[in-house]
Amino acid sequence: MTALIAGAMAAVFALAPAPSSAQQRIERELRVDGRSRSYIAILPENVSSGKALRVMMAFHPALGTADFMEKTTRLHKAKGANNFITVYPDGFRRTWNAGDCCGLAEKRNIDDIGFFKAIMADLSTIAPIQKKAYITGYSNGAVMVYQLVCKVPGLVAAAAPFAATHPMKNCASGAVPLMHMHGASDQGSPVEGGYAKSAAMKKSLGYMTPAAEVVAIVAKRNGCTNSTTKKSEGSLGTTCTFYNQCNGNANAILCVIPKLGHTWPGAEEAKGAMGDKFGPARPDLNGSRAVVNFFLNH
């Protein structure tokens, strides 16, 4: 990846908003490595308090958009989300370069780590923010989350990827709390690893490391020393595997959600042919609340 983000990385074409007593939605445009990039930010009620705010960033799936991720997850509406600036970035041609995945972003070697850093730099011109971001992502967005955990762990406060994994090879050292969510009936990115059952998604995502394997890798990086335990996560309707006694409260958690396919927990099932690719939905759950709760505890 190119590192040319200094200087030209943050030519911004939106003015900082005026303080308000309610959440504000703003759209920002940057230049990163000579390309125009954009993101949506939801500012909390206390944006003008002067306190360093937490940033929660949500990466959309391949072929998705920032607007799609905002409407699908509604993270900024989850209980406790007003403690964060919630950010929905737009990928390059609707994809993220997560090392060995995915689409045009990978083929053109787009500097999405640089984009992440540029967003954080731009947000700091709007309000004081904490140095480390809380990051979540869906499918290709989950692989991007793991790429950040792998390459720049010092910039990540906690991570909550959903529905895809990462080989976690050639990573920088650093402990990052992790909650990995995965549908037990995911045919696009099977929780047991391997290739998607759908030819289109097989080409898009490629081989996926088993979820239990990648969470165990992160747990080892985090210095977790105990055997795994189980704990119920009501918002996800499942029982999760926990790695505890880790460095700096950097626990690692695997939540495999029954009767859920490649669809964000809490979202409605995709209509038409797309529903066949993504599998069953669980609109009865609240994945976004589980993510926010995890972040608030770290």
C-alpha cells in the first residue's frame, strides 16, 4: 500500500458544523493519495463539550455504500451510541482493500489504511477525539476491520467484525479487544472457513480462515492465558466463546449466531435473488446494540 497520505490527504470540502444539542449528520469529502474519498459522520449531542470523543467507524460490505451501512445497522441509533462520533466511510468503487481482498480496491492497491487515518485526522478538526477508533464492519468491511487490527493495532481501541475473517499474517504487534460475530447459516462466508457456496461470493471473498481460528490468533496476540468460557449474549440471541485474562482487558470473543446467514443481525432479509445469496435474516436480534455495548466496555 502507498503511504502518500501526508499533505494532500485532507483537502476537505465541507465546513465544520455549528454546535447543536441533538445528533447531527454530516457528509465529508477528502482527498487521499490523489483520489476523492467520502464518509458520513453522525455527531453526538455533546460534540461541543470539549471532551475527547470516541470514534466508532463502520465499514460496509462489498457492493455496499456508507448510506447502506448507515441504514442497515443504524449504529448511531443504538443505546449508548451517543457516546461516539459514528462514522460510515465509502469504499473505493464499493470495495475495501484489505490485503488479499476485495474487488477493485484490492486490484488497484487503494490505500484504505491511509483513508482510515485521513478520516481520523479530519474528525479532529471538527471536535477533540480519542486517538484510537472503535471499528466494526460487515463482510468485506469485516476483512477491512481485521486488516486494521493486523497492520495498525495501535490506532484501534476495539474491533467487532461480522461475517468475514482474515489470515492475520505479517501483522504488527499489539493487543486489540475483539468481538467476532458470524451467522451459523452463512453460505457466503462459512463460519467454518473455506469458500462461499455462491460462485459470485466465492470470487469476491476468496478463501476464508475459519472464524474460530482467527479469533484464537487474536486471543494469542492479546496475551489471553485462560481456557475459553461461555457467556450468553442476549442482543445476539446466542452463547459466545470468551478468551479472558488478557493484556489490558483485551479479551477476544466469538459469537456464532444460530439461524443467521450473511445478513447483519437485526436487519431485514434481502429481497429477490439477493436473499438466496445472503441466507436467512434475524430481524429479532440487535447486533448494533451488542457492538456498542462491547465498545463501551473497552
